[in-house]
Amino acid sequence: MLVLSQIFTDRLLLITCSLDLAKSIILHRKLLEERSPVEIPEDWPSIELKNILPYYIEMLEKAPNEQCMQIWLVIDSCNRKIIGTVIFKVMPEENYSLDLGYEIISSCRNQGYGYEAVQAIVDWIFENNNIRKITAECDLHNTVSIRLLEKLGMCCVGKETPFLQWELKRDAI
């Protein structure tokens, strides 16, 4: 089920967040910064990711081979710096479907990194897994995310203020 440890693009390295790395991010940040071969910016991880990591750690500890969620770190390979995160979770109530989320640190936004990272993940998901549908959600005023999702080929399928729901089906690509 959805196992791969790294993806390379023209400018990025995407790596899955292992159990040890997730624990280090939360419990041993200073030591991780000292030992890491990549720069870890002060504004990473976001508050949202910090809130997800304990659940992610618990999931990996209980059932490491049955991951219903994956966290991927987005690394600028030229500058050797973490610039964001892509998260997806398999939707158990919907067969062959997953929900996708992403974030890029503010200093690296509007440079195409988000699209490059998410496109690489989407391509890998559809090429190597039985996933038939990817969903996403964004704030209805977030024009950058709306453009990114449209560029991926996703269709807006609903609105629940303040969010828009998006969908991409394997047959649509």
C-alpha cells in the first residue's frame, strides 16, 4: 500500500517522513537541526503539521505496514532546505480514494514548488497504486491554491463555506 521513500523532480527531493524523523521533529528539534544534511527553517513545520505529527507517530507505531496516511517532506535540492510538506490520507470509507494536502513555507511560495511537488506525488500515486480518485480542499479565497489545483486538472465539485472541494479521477488524466 502506497510505499516509496523518495521522488526526484527537476528542483525537488520529496522524502517520506519516517517514524524516527517524525519523532525527531517533535522531540529533538535542536539535535535534528545539528545533524541534518538539509536546512530546517524556523517556520517549518507549520502549526497544522505539528498537530498532525503525534497522530502520525501513533499510527506508524501501531501498524507500520498499514499506513492510512503519509507525510512527505519537500526539499529544495539546490539549496538543501526543507520548504514544505505534502500529506495524503487514504479514505477508508471510499475505496481507492485519498485526500491530499500541501503547504510550502512562505519564503518559497509563488515559485512553482507547490505545483512541482504535488504533481510528482499525484503522478506517482496514479502510476503505482490502485487509487482511482484524489480529493483536496482549499479556502475559497486562496487563489494560489485554486490555480494549483486547476493546473493539476482537478475539478471543483463542491463548496462548504469557507472551503472548496476538489476532485481528480484517474480517468480524467
